[in-house]
Amino acid sequence: QVQLVESGGGLVQAGGSLRLSCTASLRAFTSYAVGWFRQAPGKEREFVAAANWNAGSTHYADSVKGRFTVSRDNAQKTVYLQMNSLQPEDTAVYSCAATTTYYIYTLAAPDTYTYWGQGTQVTVSS
């Protein structure tokens, strides 16, 4: 059974950092692009960042550019989201998702993805 498991969430003060991890049980992990999305209470799911199979191509939401970095370790079947300069508006449940069918410009769309994790809570206090 395919699983994506996020970890690394927590409570941090504004200006702080967190690193989220997404570990996959996917076979042929290098066939998959992985994206990060977030959803705050009462809001729509929002694209955050994505990386192609080797993170040679990455894509970020404007709201996180320059603060967040997506990377991956294919040997560990893990994708990371390094989040710096966190702000209260970054508070949300962060989920990772994986797909083999994509172009880099489609990775911001939730419908592109086949598999989803359950999410991890990130709370930024002011």
C-alpha cells in the first residue's frame, strides 16, 4: 500500500524555522514528482512548493519564494520542505503529494497528484 508520511511540524515563533519531511513507500520513487500543499482553517488548499524527480526543477508559490526550499533524498525516499522566516500566515496543515504524470507547470494543481499524505500541523505564533 502506498503511503506518504509527513513529519516535522510543530509550534514555532514568528521568524523561526522548521523542516518538514515527507517519506514515501512508493516503488520507483524517482519516477515521482512531489509537491507540498497547505490548508488553513476555513481556507482552500493552497500550493506551496514542488520538485521534479531529482529536484533539478522546482516550483514555488509566490508567498513562500525566498523563504521555503524543497529538496529530496531519493535514496531515503524522502522530500523535505525547509521553511525559514515563518510568519503567522504560514499556519496550516501541510501535506505532501506525489505524481508520475506531470509537467513542471502543472505541479501547482492538486488534481495533478495521485497520492497524498495525511498532513502535519504547522503553527506560527506572533
